[in-house]
Amino acid sequence: MAAQPRYYPVPRHPGLHFDYNPAYQVVAVHHPAYTAPNTLIELPAIDKDGAGRHGIDYDLIHTACSIISCNRFDGWFEPVDDRTHRVTADKEGTSILLAGAYYFVLPDSVGTA
């Protein structure tokens, strides 16, 4: 008689423990030269700041976007609805990028060196 495969129960996803609603708690990053909905990366906003607002660790999303952009770590974020405002990390490195839509902008893409 052949051995039967071992049965393993389906594991619970850790996301079930978060206060997460994907309808509005997502950080979506877009390419500034392409029209929507051209998304570079979209991650769930499972972190919270001191005011209880959802977002994602700034360094995590910045590193992910930098790797996607051919290892260019000199980029920054701009909200899709306000291209005049740069969003950067605080000096202690403890900030989060709040849920919303952003462009990941590189110096070459805005005509500056």
C-alpha cells in the first residue's frame, strides 16, 4: 500500500488580525510620465502613525521603488493630486508614507541634475 500524503490545514493569514480595508488603505505608487492607472507598486497600508492614520514605513516603500527604478535611491514621492509637494522621511527615520496615490520621481524625470 502506497503512503498517503500528509494533510496540513490551511494556515490563517496574518492579515486577518489587522484593521485593514483595501478600499481606502493602500499606498499606490505610479510612474510620473505615464497616465493612470499605470502602477509601479501597490502595498497595503498596515502601519499607523501617531495619529492613527494608515500608511507604510517610508524606508520600506522607498527602497522597493528604488529597486524597481534600476537601483536609483535618489528619488522622492509626490502626491498625485499635488505635484508641488515632496514627501520625505523625517530625520529619525520613523515616518510612514500615508495611504494614498503617489508618484515616485527621479531627478532626471523632472529635468534637474
